[in-house]
Amino acid sequence: MALQPLAEGIRAGLTGKTFDGSLKFDCGDDGVIVLADGDASMENRDTDCTIRISTENLKKLLTGKLNPMTGVMMGKLKISGDMGVAMKLGKLIS
């Protein structure tokens, strides 16, 4: 599955960092990556915030090639739920 390496990369990036709340990257038919409890898993569950994004754009977001605000304005990602949690993500991946 294309998301497995991304989930492992996010999990490694979380080491030594804290992330309050829970967030889900919903990549449609490719699956989901859920950030919660200091871990990244591919098990779907309810979260505080959901970001709907293609797998390709998720890769760009995580590597810094897609600015989150630009992505929202261009419709490349859609955020629902707690915007405060989504804002924390920016600090986590920067």
C-alpha cells in the first residue's frame, strides 16, 4: 500500500515531539493515516480533525513542496473538524 511508507515516515518524525489531539489524513481509496497518542497508524477511527488529500499531495505536504495554506486555497486539501489541531500540524511538519 502506498501509504505505509508515509505512515512510517510520520511515525519516525513524531519521535521526541508532542501532538495534542488527533488528526486523520483521508486519502480516499488509498486509505487513511491517523496521528493520535504520539503515533501514526493506518487504522481508521474518529479524530478531532480530518484532512482530505490525495496521496500525491500528502507526499508533497510532508516534504515541504506543498504549503498547507496554498493547498487549502487551491482545493488540494480540505480540512474538517477542529482547525486548532490542523494548525498544530504545521508546527509539527515544519
